[in-house]
Amino acid sequence: SATPYPVEAPASTALFDRAQALTPGGVNSPVRAFQSVGGAPRFMVRGEGPYLVDADGRRYVDLVGSWGPLIHGHAHPAVVDAVQTAAAAGTSFGTPTEAEIELAAEIVERTPVSQVRLVNSGTEATMSAIRLARAATGRSKVVKFAGCYHGHVDALLAAAGSGVATLSLPGSPGVTDATTAETIVLPYNDLAAVTAAFAEHGTEIAAVITEAAAGNMGVVPPRDGFNTELARLAHAHGALLILDEVMTGFRVSRSGWHGLDPVDGDLWTFGKVMGGGLPAAGFGGRAELMAQLAPAGPVYQAGTLSGNPVACAAGLASLRLADADAYRRLDEAATTVSKLASAALAGAGVPHRVSAAGNLFSIFFTETEVRDYDTARTQDTAAFAGFFHAMLGQGIYLPPSAYEAWFVSTALDDDALEQLAGALPVAAQAAARA
Ligand code: PMP
């Protein structure tokens, strides 16, 4: 039968059929399912440098990078070697290990935090940071911004980005009214709204949580001074500021967004890059605040696999590769890719906006200037879907949603960029027709 997609993927399609029988929607994280762009998700079997290889044996230039962790591309020899060495010595001990100290030291050296607690996912990091903020302030309310995603923490699923935005969900069933009643959702980049919320609820707000630069409604940088003013307002009312650097941390600079726009925050959350492609994340802040966590203090937080030695080895190897030259190359790759894409779209007359926060960027298929979730949602998602499938058919793997960042890596070499440059004008024509 006729397919609306340029290329068939029989092996992936067969795997997807099997997966759907065994797993809800056939995937273990919603945005992987290609639901908003259509077609069968590609099942990958291998990654090598800038490329992914799928079950049908097709090779793709990868602009997802496992949704952020892989700043050095796939299967970097130093990371693979560190993982193999650590795994050969045992995969988990349930005791402290020196690798945890080394990873913590690397994080503390790079970022504003003086202590860090390691966890397994960004979700755990933000969930635990919020618990700590509530305990430290003795207050219950949390301010978050529409379109920001902080993982699938109940209280933070209100008006969230990422898969929640991709699937146009208002939030999630199963999150109680009592939980969301403690969450105040405000428009991103809107200081007047934050000022008003503090005026009304100032004594009840434990924390403001914000993505250091928003990357889950597409990329929307904070306006100049936005994060600084959040810190000032929070502190003026006895609340804490939590900067979520799960996506930006160790990617947009050696520390993260903090390296580009330092702010007097209280807690920071990290993930993705610091795990080198294995499950590791963390949250941190000043020592006297972190000392409230068990066993030093009363705020409970724990994990069977937290600080896992294989994950710590992968993260440490990745961070040690992430020197000034690596960040220069990431910045350069982001500029090259975004300029090529924008030129191709302009050439085909497709309305679009490149939106960047350091080397994190996305392309909005809209003429409207994007500053928050409402303006992000002015995009033409059908045009994006046409563009996406035309790229996929030419061997370029973009995030399968118009609401996700494009992730570059230092592995994007001249060959990969040449393939990308050749594919973009064809895909831009497809977007114009969609
Ligand atoms: N915070 C931000 C800013 C994120 O981008 C993400 C994941 N995309 C998370 C938190 C949640 O991290 P995880 O998926 O590891 O739970």
C-alpha cells in the first residue's frame, strides 16, 4: 500500500509490532514512538561516532545523541574502555566507591555546587531537589514555567514540555489535584507573572524551578536577566531557586548554562552528559543546604543503584574528554548545522525561526518570535513532520518532534556535515509541500 513516508523500514516495523504487544505504545519513553511525526520508529542496533545504524541496516547522521548525553558521539573509545574496565570489576556493590568521589569532584570543580548527591535520572534529581527545598524552607508551593520539562515528577507534570508538549497533553491523569494545587505554573520569560505570584503566595513558595535555558518546548533562551531576577525575587521572599541543568549542564559550556549566564541559585540539577550515556544524574548546592539530606540530615533520599560504578566511569570518561577544544567544536557544529538548516528552509520559502541557547538550538516552524510555550505552539507541526521524514529518508536522524532540541556532538565530521548539507534542501522542499 502507498505510504506517506519516503522510505519503508520493514525490520523496524516488525520490531515495533512486537514491542507494541509487550510494552505500552511499543516504547519505554513516549517521544521515541514517532507519534507526532508518524511512521514506525527506527530500532537502532549500533552507534558509531556521528552515526546510528538501524535494524534495516540503514545509517543515519544522528542529531539526537540519546537526547543529550552523547556530546562525543556514539561509542567513543575512551568511554567504551572506561565502561568495560568498570564492568569487568563488578557492576554494582551497594557500597561507596572511589568513582563516586571522582565524579562528584569533577562536577563540583565545574559548577557552582559545593556538594552533589548522585541519582539515576533527571527526574530523580528534580524530585529530590524539590523535596529538599520544601524541607529547607518549611513551605510547600513550587513555581514552574509552562513548557519547561523537569522529568515526570508528579508536581512538575503541569503544563510540561518534551513528550507532554509533543503529545499535546494538558498534564497527566494520575496526578492528584492536591499535588498540582501546590504547583504554580507561569509563562516562561514573564517576570511580571513571577512578581505577581510572589505578591500573592510569597510566604508559601518553597522554590522556583526553571530550566537554566528552556530546551523542552524547543529551545527558548531566558531573556537577558530573567534568571538573575528569578533569584532576586525568590530570595526576597525566602524561597529557593532551582536551576535545572539536566539538558544544558556540561553541554553548553564546561559547567553548563551557568558558564554563560551565572546566577546566584540555590540548587542545581544535572543529568545526561554527566552519565556518558549510562543512567547517572545528580543535584547539588551549598554544603549547609545539602547537609539536610540523609544520612547527614533528616531529608530522606536514596537509591539502590545511585552512584553506580559503571555509570560513574562512563560519566567521568565523558567529562574528562570535555575540554575547551570539545566545547569549541560543539559550538562550531551547532552554528554550522543551524545555518545550513536555516538557509535550506529560507531557500524553500518555509517560515521558520532558529532559536538557540549557546550550542543548544532548535528550529521553530513559525514566523512568530518564540519566547514562551504559547508562542512555541504557533508552529506548523505538519511542515515539521514532512521535513523530518524527508531527512530520515536521506539518512539524517532528527528529534522526532518539533518541540525538541537538536543535539550536536564533537563527532560530526566533514563527511557527516556534507551528507547533512545535501539532505537539507530536499527536506526543506518537503516541508514547503506539507
Ligand atoms: N530536566 C530536564 C531539563 C530535562 O531535559 C529532562 C529530560 N529530558 C529531565 C529533567 C528528566 O531527566 P530524565 O529523563 O533523565 O528523567
